[in-house]
Amino acid sequence: MSDRGNDDLGDLLRQVRVAASPFRTRLNALYEDYLPVREGRVADYIPELARADPDAFGIAVVDIKSREVFEVGSCSDLFTIQSVSKAFIHGLALEDYGRDHVLTRVGVEPTGDAFNSMIKLEGQSHRPHNPMVNAGAIATAALIKGEDSPAKLKRVLEMFSRYIGREPTIDASVYTSEKTTGHRNRAIAHLLLNFGMLPPNLDEILDLYFQQCSIMVTAKDLAVMAATLANGGVNPLSGERALAAEYVQDVLSVMFSCGMYDFSGEWLYRVGLPAKSGVGGGLTAVAPGRLGIGVFSPPLDEKGNSVRGVAVCEALSQDLGLHVFSSPETWSTPG
Ligand code: GLU
């Protein structure tokens, strides 16, 4: 048999095994359990997000050792990444400038405030508290290197393509809408400029921020991105490095303490995984050394996190013993 034939047979056997696995049955059950949930509201600050289907629901898990992908529901639906992008852009800024310089522009301290809070900058330094709140994410976007705006965007898209294994695209109508209505983010940028924390090219910086938020991903993409961070920065499906190994710990630490808006402390307590959510209904959660989880479900709770996304991650964390402080005796693997 040719090599291709062996590969095909291997793929087929893997698919049969995945299809029959108890973990897949469990994932299907989780999907059925949480699909009827009616809590939460789809983000409506721009009309494009308000049109999201509240019943769209996908759960994807990527196991880094077996490289198996488990999917149930709407795992190929495209939606805008929104704030999930912030964690990954933080990684790119670290690669561009190193930890010491990035720390002069943005801190690593949770705020306990809403993501778009305007008033809080750190006392002496005037740094935004962390790269996950809008102020910090805008300061981080300003650090992305490139000779002009298209070059910076190109680098951002190339970075995401390494994480997801395909060329990402931008939802032009979400981007235009964010740009047209983003007065609060513009005000935050002006405040940062006032304190000398941003250079004066605010339009260019905000454009990149609105573009990064408008990148389209699927639940499967979010699982592969999480699995890449779980795997030391190397995409486990493609073998391509997406983030320098030395910065994986920094990115995960900030996701751990600040990734779930002003629910981050309770999330840590209940789920215990570095994670990031976005108002498009996406959630990415990382079990270091083990697996990545991606969930898509647009209805959000009052903090801005996907209601079904939080519930599914809590259940998976308990089932598989994923909480970073869990005892090894409770650990199990999907399969
Ligand atoms: N583009 C959104 C904003 O800056 C991102 C919000 C989010 O996902 O938290 O307001």
C-alpha cells in the first residue's frame, strides 16, 4: 500500500475510534444538556452582533498528545473573535518587544472592573492594568511591529494563521461598525495618549484593534488555538510554532488571572484554567500540557461571558480533572 493509502487508513481508523469514544458520547450529552439553556443575551452594541443566532452552539476539544479533534454542534460556524484576540496579540507584542518593555506599557494586574472601564490606570506608571481590558489591549495593539498599517495587520493575520492552520479573514461589516461606533474605545485611547501611554497615531492603533476583534474564527479554531498554548506554543495539528516558547507562560498567566472579564476570580475557582472569552460568544480555555477547548454560543451573561461556554468548561474541568490545582488522581484524558 502507498504511504497515502496508509495515511488514509490511519485517518479512517482514528475517525472510527473518535466517533465511538466515550468522550464523544459525553461531549454530545453536554451539548444536549446545555442547548435548551435560555439564559443570557446576545451582544447588541452593534447590529451585526445582535443578528447572531442564540441557538448556535459548538464545543470543540483538541487533545495535544493524540492530536484528536472532538467536535459537537456548530463547530464550523464563523463568528468574530472579539476579545479572545487580546490574549494572542499580547503574545505577539511580547515577541516583538520582550517582557520588560511590554511591562512598561501594560501591567498584569486584574481589575475586577468591566472590560471597557475607562477610568482605571495604575497609579504612578499610568499603565493600563492588563492586556485583557480594552485600555490594555489598545496599548498592546500599539506595540505590534510593522512599517505601516497594512504590514502590521499582515503580521497579525499571519500569527493567527499559525494558530489555526488556515488563512483567517476579517468580517468587514463588524469592523466598519466597530470603527464607526467605537467612541468609548476612542475615549480610552485619548486618555492613554493624555498620560503618554500611546503615540499620537490613535486612528491607526484603533484600526488595528478593531480589525483584530473582527477576525473570524470557529469553535474548532478556538480549540486549536488553546491546544497550541497548551502545547508550549506549537500547533499540535500542523506542528508549526505560533508563539515563542519563552512567552507561553506569560500569556497563560494573564489569561489565568484576567481572561474572563470581572468573572475571572470565580472562573478560576470553579474551572481553574487559563481562558479568554469575547462578546461574539467565543471562549477558549487551555489545559496546559493536556488539551484545548473552544466553545461558541452567543448568549452572554451580565459579565460578557458566553453562558453555555462557562457551563460547558466547568463540566469538562470537573469530568477530566482539568483544574490546574486538581489532584493528579482525578485526571483523565479524552478518548
Ligand atoms: N470589540 C469589542 C470592544 O472593544 C471587544 C469586546 C469584547 O469582546 O470584550 O468593545
